[in-house]
Amino acid sequence: MSFAIEMKDITKYFPGVVANDHVNLQVKNQEIHCLLGENGTGKTTLMNILFGLYQPNEGTIIINGQEINGHHPKDALKMGLGMIHQHFMLVDRLSVLENVILGFEVGDIHLDLKNNYLKVKALSDIYNFGLDLNSKVADLSVGMKQRVEILKTLYRGANTIIMDEPTAVLTPQEVDELLVILGGLKAQGKSIIFITHKLHETMAIADRITVLRKGKNVITLDRKDTNADDLAMYMVGRHVNLKQDYGTHEPGPCIMSYQGIRLHKKSKSPFNLDIRAGEIVGIAGVEGHGQMELEELTMGLMKCKEGRILLKGQDITHDSTLARKREKMGYIPSDRHKRAMFENFSISENMLLGYQWEPQFSNHGFLKLQALKDHTRQNIDRFSVKVNDPDQRIGDLSGGNQQKVILAREISQDPDFILAAQPSRGLDIGAVEFVHSRLINLRNADKAVLLISADLDEVLHLSDRVAVLFEGEIVALFNKGELKKEAVGLYMAGHQPGVQS
């Protein structure tokens, strides 16, 4: 059998890390092949090697039957290989047409805009992309920008397209539309390599699946021969339950209240929301619609110019972050590296951050080092953090274990309210399961939880109530189970479906 792509015994070392350990991958002509695995398992590294961005330390690459050595992205393009990265490579101030033809323009001396337009328009029509080639990319939705990336790749002659986590920033409707487009590409003879860690997308689109774990092959199989539970087992190496029904919990009094605050420059109405003891309120929305502003205003990292914020009835609108934490607010930031930890500090030192003045750890300005170490050891055990010693550098831990340390630090201070912003971003399935269980435990202990997440499935699964943000306004607020996922997606895109299940 001939393959579009063959990668044999690919090995790639980085300092102190084996990213790919004798990995094998075979992609058939005209198939959608999912490369599945947890974050950090070497999926993107393998595809960067295929596209020529990295060179392997060992192994063989064969494209369309031709063995290649030491190739670069320009060589890959000439061989009909295209790659669409997680972060789009588009120039916002240029039109769709200009982005597509950039570097590959038609015309000898002068740019032949007419022929360029006709060539790109014909290609767009073949795949029903529905793009206005004269539109500025800056004015397009995220889903449409992705179509521009695909069109750009096709314009450059790609027969095999690598897509790296292509649904990470899409609404449910945009995900469905993308899967239709990929089916159309396959029908036109293209091969697709779809990098993902999302099981439901894999089961929806793949012809075949290759699972990686810790940089090594686990299995390659046909989609029809597997299911989501088995794939999770292959990815993690144990049974994982991400569909657990967490039930309901009777909420108590209001703990956190946002009254008339402004989240987004395009907002026509202010943001109002109450969060009660014993409930998780989830914020759904396409990123960039006020989520970061809500996070920063909540924790006093941004000045509140309009409205006020109340914690247990007390006005904290202009309080410092330290003052808020002393009032029993916990904080899991969206960017743990920038706002939650110092990589070169030990686990014990990171466990202290934000609480260094607490009597538990400090006596007249002097740290109680033994008390801190004992506290750290207790929480390492309680939160199943995989470490050698409390003095180990936190930067040496995996992302999941770093997040567990942050969770342990915040939860161990018994907060009345906790802000969990993107709490499972970048984590593998096992760590996600752990984080979710801890958030539910907080709810069941009558704590108030505000969950901000770009993962709509996570929001709908964990939240007792969901607020949908669009341009900084709450366009829908509903209890768990009242709206279908598709209706939530329409609200996220700025539509008013009025569809209830």
C-alpha cells in the first residue's frame, strides 16, 4: 500500500527531554488521520519534524514515496505538505485575498490582481468556504480566519494538511463547520493529519487514529474499532471518568456580587452577576469577550472604573489583591506561569505565595520554615503531587503537578470564594479529572466558585449556572441542562437562538 506520509523510528531529543522516542506514523492517501495524545506527548514536535521546522536525531521520513533528509518548510511546501498552526499566521490589516496570495502572487512584473482573485475565488468555491476575498482579516470571526488559513495552504498546493489543535478557539458551530470542510477536503483527494487531545472530535472525524503517550507509540487503529473510553485508556494508561454526573447542590447566600461593572469596550450594557455559596457559576464565551477583564477586576489586578464588586456584602471594588485574599478569596489564574508561580522557586516557596503574612507561616516578619514544610508535605499527599521533595524546583514538575500545587495552596486556605480561570488549560486527561473533582468538592463544601474557561464542555459539565459572554455582556444566563450546547454556541457567536431543550 502506498502512503502519503511515512515516518519511521523518529526520535527527537531536547536538553533533558526525549520528545519523540522511535515514533512511527503512516498516513494513507485521502484519509483523515488523528494524532491523539495528552499535552506534552510529542504530537506537535512530530509534526514540526515532518514539516521541516525541526530536524530529527534519528529516523526516516517518506513523503509520497520519496525519502527526504534535512528538509525545511519550503521543501515541504514543494512536496505538497501544508501545516496550519494553533496560532494563525495571518496579517490582520490585509484582505483575505492578500493573505492567501502573499508570497505566491500571480504576475511577472506587476501584481495581476484580477487573475489572483479569479484563481483564489475558484479554489474557495470548490470547498464552499463562503469567504469574501475583499474582507479585512481583522473583521473576520475566528472560524472564518481558520478557513483563510486552510485556503492559503491549498493555494500553495498542499495535498496533505497538518492541523494542530484546530478547534481550540472555535464555537461548537464553528467546530461542526470545520469538520464538514475537512470531509470536503478528503472527498477532493486530500489527506489530513488532525492533532488533538479531544476524544469526541476524534470519534467524529477520524478514519484512523494514532495514539502517543510520553513520546512513544501506543496504538494505531481504525475509528470503527474503538470508542472514546478505550482511547482515553490508551492516552492515560488507566481508566478515566470525565462523564461523571456531579449532581446538584442547594445554594446558599450570595457571596460575590458584580454590580454594573464594564468588561469590554464594545459593551452596551454593564455586567451584573451574583454567585452564591455552594454553586459553580461558569462563564462561557469565545476568548476576547471580557473574560480576562473579569479575571483581573475580580482579583484587583485592574482598576474598576464603573460599578462595584461586593464580597459577602462588603465593598472590595478598590481593595488590593492581598486585601482580597485576606478576605478569603482564592485564585487560580488563567496563566499559571505569569501569575501563580515562580519556576525557580521551590514547591514550598510557591506554596507560600500570597500567604506569606499569615500567622500560620509568619511570626513578626520571620518565616516559620518548619511549619511551611509540614504544610507543603501535607498538601503534596492530599493533592497527589508527584514530587521528590518539597524543596524541589516547581519548574521541574509537569504542568498537571504544577497546577495541583496551585490548587493545594489556594484551597488549603479555606476560601469562601474561588476564581478558577482556565483551570485545566494545558493539562492531560488525568489531571483534568483531578481538577474537576476538587472544584466540585469546593462547591459541595458551600464555597462559591466562578469558573472561567474557554472549554465549553468543561463549563457545561461543571457549572450549576452558566453565563454566556459576548462583547462583555451576559447574553444568556441559565441553569445546568436548560440550554443545548448548540444554542449556547449561537449565543457565544452573538446570536439569539431562543432554543431550549
